[in-house]
Amino acid sequence: MDTRIRPTIRSANAVLLATAAILLPFAAPSAHAADLTATEQCDQEAGSELDLERNRAFPAVATEDIRIGVALSACREAYNQNGDARTQFQLARVLDRAGEKLKSLQILGEAAQNGHALAMAMYGTRLVERGEAEAAFDLYQRAAAAGNVVAARNLAVAYRDGVGTRADGALAAQWSERAKTSKLQ
């Protein structure tokens, strides 16, 4: 082999190895993503910052930042596999973001029925819109007792305005204060 070609090959190999070393860390996350279960992918793509029950291994995702295609696929698969209350809530959240309002409402109702606190607070709001204020008030009470800030705010408003219960300024102030001093964990 020509002695002039060997240094060129060595240089090319060195450049390839350096490039591979630089790019390897960027390839690792996609390999890791392939190792996630459907539930974990759903958690990663649709976990709400307001959800005290969300999987803390993943950062919260703002509604406008939900990647609908990826989240919908993962959350539907997770829902079909185990359908726990958190997965139901997250699927409802993604469906709502995707514009599938009726399906979102149905699954949000499932999550609320299965005891997911944020789902109870949000479903309660939908019930008020449909004229079912007493049922909404019950959901607000249960979710607020579980420590949900959104439910505590909704309960304060319900007591203030007499929605689903009699108006009670003292209880409205109490729940408003609880909502203000609560921290999302």
C-alpha cells in the first residue's frame, strides 16, 4: 500500500472515532426511550404540573407542549394495558389537547370515578357546566381532602357562590386560604 495513503486513512479513522465519541451521548436517550413502558412514555409525554399523582421521574409537561402524536400513542397503549386512574387522566388530557373533547370528557370521568384527584376537580368543572352542581361539589370536596389545589380553589368558589351547596363566606375564605398556602409537590 502506498505510504502516503496510510496517514490519510489514520486521519480519517481518527475523525470518525472523534465524531462517534461526540455523537454517542446524543444516541443514548433514544435507546433509553425505547426501554420505557407505555405507561412511562405516557407519564413522560403528558404528566401535568398540577397533578400530585404524576410520575416524578419525568418533568411535567405544559398543555401546549404536549406532543400529540407521541403522547396519544403512548397513553392509548398504556390505557389499554392497565388503564389506571393516572393513565386515564393523562389520556384525557392528551385527547382534549388533540381536540377530541367528547372522548376526553368520557375518560376524564373514568379517572375521576377511579379517585384521581385532579381529574375529580376538572371533571367537577365540566359537571357544573352541564348543570350538575351538587355532583361537582362532591368531587371538589373529595379532591380537596386529598390535597388537590385546583379542587381547593373550586371548593372556595363553590362556597362563595353557592354552587352545589349553600353560600358560606367563612368556608369560602377557609378553602381559598388553603389553596393559596398549598404547594404542588
